[in-house]
Amino acid sequence: MAELEAGREEAERKLGQAQGDGEAHQRALDKVGDLTRVTLDQTAEIFRLNELVIQMDREMQLLDQKLRRKEMEENLDMQAFLGADGGGNVAPGARDGPLDRNGVW
């Protein structure tokens, strides 16, 4: 009878341990699920921010193109202005800077 009682106690102890292990396993699964959810949320945020960076880069490229076009237009206008009188009638120093100290041409 004592052996039967000892066997029963051992079986109850193993059952309790297995239930504890099952709870620990479930907690571990819940933790992994939470971490996966956080990781997915962070990944989605990274992709969202990356789209904004790509959009800003495109806008910067367009602005750079507009600026270069404007500079080229101004350059052509200046060449046309300077070339209107034949191009070589004014000395480079006088053409590029003021004629006197007051800034008067």
C-alpha cells in the first residue's frame, strides 16, 4: 500500500510540474507573440518613414533641376546682354565691377 501511495504522490508531483511547465511555455509563447507584434509595428514604421525620405529626395531632385535651369537661363541672359554691343567693347574689369568706389557704372 505504501508503494501505491508513493506512486500516486509521484504522479501528482509530475502532473503539477507538467502543468507549471505548460504555463511557462504559454507565457513564453505570449512573450514571443508580443515581441513579434512590436517588431512588425516597427518594420511598418520604418517602411512608412522610408517612403517619406524617398518622396523628399524626389522633391529635392526636382528643385535642384529647377535651380540649374534658372542658372542656365540667367547665364544665357547675361551672355545676350553682354553680347548685344559686340561683346568686346568693355574691358573685363569694367564689365564685371563698378567703375568707381561708389558703385556707379
